[in-house]
Amino acid sequence: MRRMAAPLVAQPKPYLVTLEGGRTYFWCACGRSATQPFCDGSHRGTDIVPRKFVAARTEEVLLCGCKHTGGSPFCDGAHTNLPGGSPLDDPDSPANRSIPVIIQQDGPRRWLNGSCYIVSPAATPKTARERLRYCHLVTPELGACYQNQVFLEVEGGASPVLSLGDRDVILFVVSGGGCAIISGREFEVNPHDGVYIRPGEAMQLVPADQETLRVFALASPQGALEWPAAMPHNFDADFPQRVVSVDARQRTEMGPRYFQLLVDKRIGSRTITQFIGHIPRSKAAPHRHLYEESIIVLAGQGCLWTEDRKSPVSAGEAIFLPRKQLHSLEATSADGMFVVGVICPGDNPSVAYY
């Protein structure tokens, strides 16, 4: 007779493994296997059975180690709310105190390890095109592989029509109100709204009277700005929802932190996920992601840590984190930090490995 059993936490973080496309695997669901994260038969005598799956392609993945995921066999961040699943680091430890502080500027950027940097949109030279001023913050030339990001600023009337071509585009409204016209369809936008633009669509930003509309635009895969002579009327009506606003009821707890998904696959975005969240005064343990990430600090101050460098970061600045970059974002303000982030390719900002 099988005994009822609860899964054991093999480890409060995921396992980084490389799967071989077409191969069949058995993921350990009980937590008892000695060959984690795969089954060795230790579940026998319990009511827990392993999860059989076939790898769709050869790739690196994060398989659940806490055995509480809702998306088995893959990590979904459930470990962050288990004991030990959201480890913190002491910024005042002897080792951390010895890490040099990077304050030198290379133009508008401060470089840390690898291709990781902090950039100030306010200090980045801008190009003017009619009522629009813009600058490039994240580009392939600066180390990005999956995205490019542009800062847009419009005042005194409508911007010219612009497009990022045949790719997903996500906007974030930093300040100012008005409307975004997407391939002929008009949407009201307000500060901290996320906006989704389908591949092949064009947009026009129109600030409200006496306001300056400031927007971050991120595209994936990478593509250059295009300037259509006229607004196309090719709005994809199969995806009618294009604006997502902040809603405290939609928060996801992530240990002491929380986030809300804004634009993601629920409204059609194929490879980009946008989130907004809060970091209380603390320093997370150093970790890595399998996705590329851009973060904008909306409020508060903190410090970005990489392998052997650290640099202060404050409201108005943006951070670029390459895939697999070891990092830790510390909030030093009493009220913590509010940030908005975009990950690609990926759909869950709570998935990390150490």
C-alpha cells in the first residue's frame, strides 16, 4: 500500500541543466532522488510519481528544485516564498566592503562587469525629429543580443509616425499623459502604463496639452527605428487589449519583494515580458537569469552589484543586464526602490539561479 507523502524540497532554487532535443526525461517530483533533478526511483512507496517529458529542443533550462512549481518540470519561482528561497546578502560583510565602487562615467554610462551598465537617459544626447526627441539606450553595439531600447520624449504636439518593424514592441510611460495611436487605433495612456504594439504595426505619441510624454520603447528581436510616411491602418484586432495599468490586486509576492506583470503573453507578446515591482531596503543574494533584462528605476536609490564591481543607481536611471550576468540589486532608500523591468526572451521575472 502506498503511503501519502508530501514532496521534499531538494533545494530551494532551480537546477540549471542542458536538455537534448527529442530526448525523454523523468523529472523528480518527490524530492527524494539522489540524482536531482531527475528521478532515480526513490518515489516508490509514495503516491508521488515523476513527470515524464520530451525536450522540444536542445537548450539550457531551469528545472524545479523545490518541487512546488505550478509549471513542472520547470521552475516558476515558487521557491522564492519557501524558507531559504529568497536569500539575502549582507552589503556590509568584509568581502562586500572590499568591492570597488564604480562612479566613473563613459559618456552617459557606468560600466560594470561584462556588458552590464547603468545609463542615464537624461544625460544621453538626443536626436530631434519634429516634436520628438529620442536616444538609444540598449543596442547590439552595446552588448545586447535580444533587444534594443529607445527613450522617446514628445511635447508640443504629436510625434511623427514611427515603427520598429516586424517585431514585438513594449512601451512604458514614465511621465506625462496623452494617447498612443497604434496603426490607426487610439489608446489613452498615463504614467506607469505598459503598452503593447504588435509586429508590423506603427505608432504615434500624442501628449496631453502642456505635458511632456516620456516613454521607453523596447523591441525584440532587435530592429531599427523606421519612419513611415503615413500611419498604416493595419491594427491587429485579434489582440485588442494594448494598455495595462498598475493594479495592486495583481501583485505576485516574491519573498520580501513583489511585482506585477504588465505586458506579457496574456495579451499577445511573444518573447518580451514587462513587470513593475518594489524592492524593500535589502540586498538580494547574487544570482543569474537565462534571459536578458533591462530595468528602469522609478523611485528610490540603491546599488547594482556584479562579480567584483558595484555602482550606485538612482531614480531615472536604467540598467542593462546581459543573459547570465551575475548581479544583485540592492535598495538603500528607507522606502525601498520601485522599478519597471523587461525580460526577453522570457515570461517570468522571478526565475533565477545562483
